[in-house]
Amino acid sequence: MWNLSRFVASRPIRSRRCFTTMIPRPCIIHKRGDAILHDPWINKETGFPLTERNRLGLRGLLPPRVISFEQQYVRFMESYRSLEKNTQKETDTSAVALAKWRILNRLHDRNETLYYRVLIDNIKDFAPIIYTPTVGLVCQNYSGLFRRPRGMYFSAKDKGEMMSMVYNWPAERVDMIVLTDGSRILGLGDLGVHGIGIPIGKLDMYVAAAGLNPQRILPVMLDVDTNNLKLIDNPLYLGLRQPRLEGEEYLSIIDEFIEAVLTRWPKAIIQFEDFQMKWAFETLKRYRRRFCMFNDDVQGTAGVALAGLLGTVRAQGRSLDHFPNQKIVVVGAGSAGLGVLSMAVQAVTKMTGKAETAAQNFFLLDKDGLITKERKNLDPAAVPFAKAPGQIGELREGDSLLEVVRKVKPDVLLGLSGVGGVFNEEVEIPIFLYITVIYNLLLVIRVEFIITAYILHCVEFMRESGSSRPAIFAMSNPTMNAECTAAEAFKYAGENIVFASGSPFENVKFGKGKEGHVNQANNMYLFPGIGLGALLSGASFVTDGMLQAAAERLASYMTEEEIQKGILYPSIDCIRDITAEVGAAVVRAAVAEELAGGYLEVGPKHLANMSEEETVKYVRRNMWFPNYSPLVQHK
Ligand SMILES: NC(=O)c1ccc[n+]([C@@H]2O[C@H](COP(=O)([O-])OP(=O)(O)OC[C@H]3O[C@@H](n4cnc5c(N)ncnc54)[C@H](O)[C@@H]3O)[C@@H](O)[C@H]2O)c1
């Protein structure tokens, strides 16, 4: 069972510092002259010192003055800020976001060291550009934006070839692979091969947050065709234009890819990303006990949501052991919604020791309303959360969200439906007005009966929640798919609510200097630490225990003062610090489960002997930080 006092009390003092101190090691290269300037992994542009220019055949290929890394940094940021200033009045926000993405992407394609440095230092500004929400726009416009390939592409046409194809990738070592089949990109549906933007964005977050070395990451698109007719009809679509593979044919492609990459890079961790629900669950079941993998939509999202739910209980002024009594309505029974409920049930079971009653306060809805055991063709993954007739009182199979919220009076309303504005439904409440006209003292001679209507907003029903501080989590991405906006939530459900969204929103101002805090409940707070912890422990698998440890560490990161202000997640500015803590929690959980095989010179015994503090230091020490390395030519 959980030791709850330890859970909150064991928070170490957090540090927001960056990890910048390591002296860069020399980098051995096989190139010379012009070829170096076209390789963004090693290009320093005008930053090559004269000695290096002489040694590497660069003399005369660059303007004579050497510009330092810091000067290059300032110059880039100035041009970025001037773009921001010049587009301040622009009403087409998508065009502005894409312009910002382009300027960053161009930098990446020239000079990765500088790109990752500006990304790390300005993560709060740049995460919404390279990650959600702008990455969604990028995927939607990918055929027009495509310039230079990033990552690898494996298609149904490569069957039988993958084992040799993996050797086309230039890096000797790969630590982390993010893989998608493009079938469910954010809440935007099947974007086929254009979904490659997602693994790229996730891996950029890995570098920024977890300090993975960008030369050891690999974004992968598995092109198993697309069912998106618009893409099939688009002459500029970059993928195969046939209906998606299904069944054994589909699985055989994934099997072959996995075998190929693990043959060349046996220690690589594989993160599955944005697979449609049936394949998300099927691949998780198929692979999670065979190698070190996890599905971020199912497991990462679940951890972030659990951390937020635990924070909500604290924000309500209740002790954590009240968590099993929280009534939680989850809207969306896809990979993300079901993942959240599974982890919440595990947490309740761990707290109460009673598996059979764990799901009784959770209510699950999909596009057809409340899910009960009476549902025809009930998805097997949803069975544990479907309400049995005796459990639901006045509720019925298929009841609408409004009815459920009204009758259940939940403490938390959590959306993972991928449908923008689904919490915004309005309802007409009839009001019966009796007008009694009185003549001559108590003599009633006429009664009039008037019916009128009063419009209520769905989230307004959260005012009747059983909690003094109800919570609304509108977690769907990108921004336009959020179940409601922050402004709507605070306006209709009250200023006292706790609010979180998957994509960023500004805090909401109420006047008199008061404002409602907007949390970003996004799996970026967890997946970098899960991947890093799995890597540095040398774990054979990613287990539920490791995921739970990650979520608990994220939850306990918040101070009581922050929680009382409705702040459930830390500022993204300290994402490296959070990731180090989460990564260390994952390493310790792997050690506790005797799954840690060690990493490089750090063996399993060494890991097992580390204290909590030493584990955090070990994780920090292994974070890469962008600096120009001296380049040495291979003879
Ligand atoms: N914030 C995060 O960290 C995070 C992480 C993962 C996924 N997400 C977001 O969650 C959303 C869903 O992802 P998924 O993988 O579960 O998708 P999915 O397609 O597997 O599932 C969507 C679910 O929503 C239900 N739904 C659709 N319309 C509905 C409606 N009007 N009312 C109620 N339910 C409705 C569907 O029936 C389905 O059960 C996406 O927008 C995704 O971007 C956010």
C-alpha cells in the first residue's frame, strides 16, 4: 500500500538550474571541407575557430571573422524576436505559428547544436512551436513544408528489406526511437506519412527535457498506407496512396521493423506514438514483455493525468487517501481515456488494497454516451470501466454528458475525446413561473402559468459538484480540439475551479488582479523521464511500477503553496529538473523490480547501491548539453 505521508513529505528541494558545466568532448568526424558545412550535426557555421578551419579544410569557405557561439545565439534570438514583433498584429495565427516553426526548422537544418541550445534555454516559448499545438498544423501542411528529410521511413513496400535498411541510418548508436504509423495524429485523425512531425517533435522534447544526445535519437514513420481520402487524392501527398493495411499483414510489418532496429541497436528504447486505439493496445500487449517499449498515449498520458488527479485532491484541501472517493467522469474511451482510467484504478487499488471496488467512482463516456455493461459490441478494453446496472442509480446506458454530469456531480470532469468544445453543450432548462394576482387581501382570484427557458452551459453543472473545488481537465490536442477553453471553464464553472488543458492557454484574468491558473496537462512532463529512466537503468521492460513511480514523482514535485493556488504541474521552464527527478524515480523502480541491467560502465549492483540523491545526480550527469565540440578528423 502507499505510504502517503512519505509521498508528500519526501519532496527534495527542487533546483531550476540548467546543467551546463561539462567540457565538450572532441567529436571524431570522417568529413572534410564543404561536406562539414552541410552536416548540421557538426556544422558551427561562422563559429569554427581558425585552427579548426585550417585543420578541416574550411579556410576560405567561410567569411573570415569568427563569431562565437554566444554571438550566434544572440543573433538568432534577435531575428526570432523581430519576427514575433512584426507579426504581433497579424490575425492569421496559424500563419504566424508556421512562420515561427519555419525559422526554427531552418536553424535545425543548418546547425543542430545552436538549435538545441536555443530550444533548451527558451523551452517555454518554443515548446508550443516544435510540439503541440503547432506540430499539428505542421503535420496538416506537411507536403508544402517538406524540405529535408528527418528520421527514417519504412513502408509496406519495404517488406523483407528492413534488416538492411536500418544500416542506412548514419549513427552507430541509437538510444531512443519514437515510432508512429500516422493513424491518429493528436486529435486530427489519420494523417498518414505526414504524421512524421509527431516523432520529430517528441524527440526534440527528449533532447530538450531529458538531455538525450540528438545524434542517438531516431524518429520513424511506418507508412502502412492511409484511409484519409483527401490525402489519397492529393497529388503532393508524400506517402503510399492505398487503404491501410490491416490484421496480420499490418502486424508483420511492425514485427519486421522491430526485429531490424533491435538487431542493429539492441538497447534502444521504443516509444509508440499516435497509433489508433486498436493498434495502440494490441502492440502494447504484444511487445511490452518482449523489449523495452511503452505507448505514450496510453501510459504517458495516464501518468500525467494521475499526477493531476492527485494534485486536485490536495487542492481540495483533502488528504490523498480521499482519492478513491473522488467521482471522476472521463469523456473519451480511446487509448488515452482508457489508459488514464487503468492507471487511476491501479492507484486506487494500491491505496485501498481492494481491486474489485476500485473503478466504482469512475464514469466513462464515448461518442455514444455513458458506457454500461448493456452496451452492444462493448470494446474489451472498456469492460472494466463499464457500469453494471446496479451501480448507476438513475443513470442509463448512453446517457449524455449533460445528464451524467448533472446526476453524478463529479469532483473531476476529464476530457480525452479529441472533440473541440464537447464540454460546451448548452441546455435549455424550463422554468415554471406562477404568477398569482391577489385582489382584496387574501382572495386569490387568478393564477397564471408561464413557461420560459433558461440556458445552462454544460460545465456550469460542475458548480453542483460534490467538491468545494471541482476540476476540469480538457486534455485533447491540439488547441482547437480542447473540450472547452480555459476562459469558458472559469466563466461557467466558477473562479475557484482547478483547470488543466492538453495544449497551452493563457491564464484567465478575473479583474482586481485575480487570475485563474491554467495548467498544461501534457505528457511532455513524463515521457522524457520515462524514456531516460528506462535507458539509464538498462531496464528490460517498462513496467506499471516504473510508470506509477514516474507519476507519483511528478505529483510530489509540487509544493503545498503551488497546489493551493491550483497549480498542479510545474513550469515548463524547469522541465530538465523535473525530468531528472522523474528519470531517477524510474531508475529506482527498475532496480526495485530487479529489472535494471545497468548502463555503460554503471552495472546493476552499482545502481542498486545508489541512494535516491545519488540516483538523481547520476541521471543529471548523463544529460547531454549543447556546446560546440572540438572536431577531430579521423585518419
Ligand atoms: N494531453 C495529453 O498529454 C494527451 C495525450 C494523449 C492524447 N491526447 C489527446 O486525447 C485525444 C484522444 O486521444 P485518443 O488516442 O484516446 O483518441 P481515440 O480516437 O483513440 O479516442 C477518442 C475517444 O473519444 C470518443 N468521442 C468522440 N467524440 C465524442 C463525443 N462527442 N463525446 C464523448 N466522447 C467522444 C470516441 O468514441 C473515442 O472513444 C486526442 O485529442 C489527443 O490529442 C492528449
